[in-house]
Amino acid sequence: MPNGELLMPYRDRAHAGRILAEKIYALDLPEAVVCAIPNGGVPAAVPIAEALEAPLRLFLVRKLQFPENPEAGFGAVTSDGVVRLNEDLMRAFGISAVVVEHQKERALASLRIRAKRFGPSWTEFPPLEGVSIVLVDDGLASGLTMEAAVVSLRSRKPVQVVVAVPTASMQAVRRLEALADRVVCPHIGRLRRFAVADAYSEWNDLGEDEVMTVLENFNRARGGAP
């Protein structure tokens, strides 16, 4: 069961990642690969990869947007086509199979562009059969994007999938506990209203250029090997 809520918020994603790294290191995972969900998951994942001396890769996943409200989503799709849907939202807003397919194709096109932007050294994976995967994001509200990522990575036959996030809603934690081998989440929101940003005293939306800088710094510190 994940730990209880922290009394104080994280300073930023890197600080949250260092706290997560201590907890993940204590698990003594065999042959780990750290997978970050960009953009926000990358700064949180770097300290974990450093602590474990593990490879770091990006796992690309995108929410399926409401056509009339791109800020909100009713599901998620991974770059290899795994889809997870919020059936309750779809019924409530009358989302048809045609809309799902259209939004899925739009999301996949966006993911292909992102894969080219980040490049194969970050988005292509070594063999994952028999390894421990640590899947990292900066927080989970609904948990749908992380759910899609877990389902996709399960198909690659790892020995275990550990979800590591600094903060999450109780709903998301319960959703992921049913799918992952372990959920490590030091800060669980138990109130009806939940926002990932509320766990951080310093919060900003990361752009891809900033993510690339974080990755390049990590790469440089590791001697050029992601």
C-alpha cells in the first residue's frame, strides 16, 4: 500500500524525484529500466535512474481529447496503440466509437511527431523480458495515461512493473494498484478536489526543449549513454 500524505509539498519535480529515488532504491529491484512519461515525468525520473544506475527511456502516451475541450480527456493511447477509456465519461458526454477512432488517430499522429523529436535513443527500448520496469510520472489525476502505459509494458514480459509517482488521487492509486505490481506514491490526495500541481511549491508546464535539456544533462553525467 502506498505511503500516506506528506505534510509539506515538494519543491519541484527534481526534489520529488529524489524522494522517490530513496524509496525505489530500497526495493532492491533486479535489473531495472526506468521509463519516464514526458514531459513532467522526466525530471522526476532522472534521480531514480541515477540512484539505480539504470537505463532511462521515454514512454510516449497521450490522452484522447474531447473534441470541444482539448484540455480534458476521456481516455489515453500509447505509441504502440494501446487504448484505455473512461467509459463513464464517454456515456455522460455521448462519445461515439467514431469520435474515439478519430481522436485516437490524432493522438497517434502527435505521438509519432514526438518520437521523432526525442529520437530513437530515448524512445526505443532494450529487451524488457525479465527486467523490472519503473514507470514514472510527476503525478496522476485520473490515472488513465499511466494505466495505458502499464498495460502496454506488460506485453513486453517484464518481471514486474512498478509505478512511481510523487503524488496521485486516491482514485488513481486504486486504479493502478489493480494493474501494477507495486505503486510507490508518497503523497496521496484524499479530498474530492485533486490537482497534481498542488503538491509542488514550484510548478510550471515543461516544454520539449526543457525536457531535452534535462535528458542531455543526464546523458552527459552518464558519459553519453542514456
